[in-house]
Amino acid sequence: MSQITELGYVTIGVSDLKAWENFAGQVLGLEVVPGESEAVRYLRMDYWHHRIKLVQDSSDDVLVAGLRVAGVLEFRAMAKTLSDAGIAVRIGSKAEAEANHVLEIMFLEDPNGYPIEIFHGPLVQFNLPYHPGRRMHGGYKTLGGGFAHMMQSRRAEFDDIHAFYTLLGMRGGIEYKMPIPMLPEPIELMFLHCNERQHTFAFGGPAEKRCNHLMFETEKIEDVGLAYDLVKQAGIPVIIEPGAHANDHNFSFYFKNPSGFMNEIGWGGRKPPGQSEYYAGDVFGHMPVLNTMKDFMVPA
Ligand SMILES: [Fe+2]
């Protein structure tokens, strides 16, 4: 069976490119690289050409998620699997693949209506080591687990989302039934994995934006502390204070980016446990900052 191997990249539409350049370089420690036009910037965090593409756009949201398969055979098998399942897929032209810095690309939507790109063969630039935009103790963990995990809002039923991503070779399900003081029922959250990262995609409830948060994992715990200090010094709102998650075990915190959704930076994640589990709370911490948290509620 053909299988997604990682979240390879995302494209984010940003209304304030200048603010994002500063945030990406000075707060996140990413390398900011000029794009093909004044309306495009690339963000690097390892040897890949880019992991994030910023495009000037009023959406202030993730526009596209790029999911990798291992190679040409897996790419063709995936296209057949999707077509056989009745899912509309468009294979990109050579020019479209080149424009996205991959060997081959296909375009489709998930059951939420969210654009997905499935690709193989990213441009990897071993002659251009990642150059952080600010000091770091170490780097970001990307080998074996993709560059990030992403929590998204939900516009379809959990079962339909689960069936679609199972077709892509991802595993997982409901992992949290989280009691929320102002809601009558616990909110359910679904998590899906495809590699060593405990989850690559998560889905909450309906929300205006597609992206609830994008999470990067550091090699060293000191970089979580350094990022926290820099966020506070810059006057950026912390949305969830440091704590440890029950599912991925990351020690992390959440803060607001210039597009109004959240970034999470963490350390110490575990691999998927291999069998389903669910949790009603985290290990410790992760206290929401209540005056800002309401913007990020994901009611079931
Ligand atoms: Fe997260």
C-alpha cells in the first residue's frame, strides 16, 4: 500500500509579509530566503529548499499542506489508490512540479475541502546548510518525522476524515476527550500519524481558520526556553503556557503568530505508541491564558 511518509511543507497566505519575515527569523529562528517575486518568501529549517512558503495573501491561514511519498512508484500507486476510491486528483505538469521544487506533484482536497498536495522528490540542498535567523542551541528535528505537526479545524465528520487519511496510509483516531469548563461536553480531538512523530495531523472542531497551530520540535530543551524568552521579550501573546502533552509527551508552549493562529515549539516528543489510547488531560502545565484562549477554541 502506498503511504504518506511526512508532512513535507506548507504554504501560508500572510497579509503582513514584513511582520512574518521578522517573526520567522527572530522568533522562530528560521532562515528567510527571497522568493521568485516580492510577494513570496521561503522559510528553511534544514537542508530542504524550504519547509514553509509565505505568499502575500489576505487569508492569514495555511493554504496548502504538502504530503510526501517515498518515490515514483509510490507516487503512481497513490494516484491509482485515490482514483480507484473516487477521489478527484489532478496530476501536476512538469512545470508545476518544478515551481514547487519537487519531482512530481498531484493536487486534491481532503473531506474538509482543504487543499492537499502529494509529492515525491523534494529539492534538498546539501550545499546550503540551514542558517538560523537568530542564535539557537541546536536545530529543529525534521529527519524521520517531517518538519512539523499541524492541528486543523474540522468541516467534515471525524469518520470521513479518518477514512480519507487511512487511504493515504495514516493511522490514528480520537486521542483526547478534553473537559472544557465553559462547554457542556468534553471536546474530542483526532490525531493521525505516518512516521516517527507521534502525530502529523490533528483535527479539532469547526473554526474560522484551517490552521489552529503549527508545531516544531527542537533538538534541545534549551531552545524551548530560549523561544519562550524571545516571545515574552517581543510582547507576543503566549496562548498556552509551558507544559507536557499526554499524547506526544512534548514539553511545549503556544504563542500567536502574525496571521493570528498559533505556533507551538516543543521538545522531547515520543513515537506513536502503536496502539490506541485516549486522555482527558495533559501530564502537567499547558494552562491556557484565558484572555487570549477564546480566539482559539475549537468546540466539538
Ligand atoms: Fe500541537
